Amino acid sequence: MRNRLLCQSIALPLAAALALGAVSAASAAPKKKGSLKSSAGLTPSERAGIPPEAFGSPVASPDGKAQAWIADEGDGPNLFAGDPGHTWKRKLTGYKFTPKDDLMPGIPILWSPDGRYVAYFEYSHGAAGPVTSSRAVVVQADAGAPPVRVAQPGTPFSTRPAKWLSEAELKFKGLKQASMTGGEESFVFDLRSGMARTEAEYLAARAAEKARADSLARAAADSAARAAAPPEESRKKKK
């Protein structure tokens, strides 16, 4: 059951992409005489048969002052950020959607706790190379730097964002092998170092850091207690 759910969590967007590709092929067929439907004026995603539901809904930032959403404004699906009323917005990504270059942003859209970053799922609409083409991506909410594609250490297999662990640490999932049924492994990407490691390594490092901090705190408390003790009591303790 776990493997089936795991496979579905990755395969659903890709299966949807394949289904939508079939819709795209059908829509590209010659129109019957008298048809009022035309590709003129359609956006790239509309011509590809991508329904608006594929973009999901706007996602609010932690403080509620901004939103992030996916939209096609003429050059293909892209990620945007702006205020809830959309009176201002900025484009966070620069995808140029074409039949040959069909990478696009997808859900989930995840804000970092401090609202400085947005993580999202990048995938191929046509499901080209499904075990290697999908990526968890992180971009600055102010569009101050290019998006960062998050990869597993040492392998080219696909990744997807899971959740933020802190303001600079993103947990993500990655395929264990070149198979949609091979399961996933959890990793943590650190924005400060630009490095990724397994979740097990991350938890072990956190435990070691806590142990060191606790040891230093105990040593400081003992030192403070000795300094505050009366001289005679201090000598007794030394004996």
C-alpha cells in the first residue's frame, strides 16, 4: 500500500501530463469546416490543452500579505507573486513553453516560514524523462536571483518539494532508482550551503548539535555556580 501511494504521489502529475498531451494532439487535428474554435489568440498552455485546474489556487504567504500562483500570460505557465488583490505582481520564473521545451511550474507551491522563498514542483508537460526531468525548485519571492533546482546528491533522479523545516531548510523527496515504482527517499536541502543530504544525516547532525549545546550549557551553569559559591564552600567542593 505504501509503495502504491508513493508511486501515485509522483505519477499523478505525470499521468495528467500524458493525458493532457493526448488532448493537445486531438485539439491540433484539422478543424471541421464551419468550426468556430481556433488556436488564434490562445496561450501556449491553452494550445497544449492544459486546463486551468493544473495551475492550482493562489497560495498565501505566512503573513498573509502576499500570494504565489501559476498563470500563463502569453509565454507559457510561470510562477508569480503579488498581493492578494493582484494590484501588483512580479514574475518569479522565466519559462518559455513550447512543444520541444515543455518544462513548467506545478503544485505544490510552498512558502518558506519567513516568506523570502517559494518552493514549487517543476515537470515536463509531456512527461519526457519522468524519472529524471522533474525537480523541486526554490526561487526568491522578490525575484532577486534565478531559481535553484534541487537535486539529490550523486544521482540525476527526479525530486519534488515536501515541506520547509526552517527558513533555510527544505525537505524534499527523491526517487531511489530509475523507476516510478522504486520508492522515494527523503532529503534536506540547505539554502545557505547549497548542499543536500539525506534526512537521516540531517537528523543525526541536529542531534549532535543539540548534544554539544546541552554540554556547553551544563558547563556554563557549573562554572557560574562555582563562581557564585562562598570561598569556604568552594574549597570544600575542591576537597
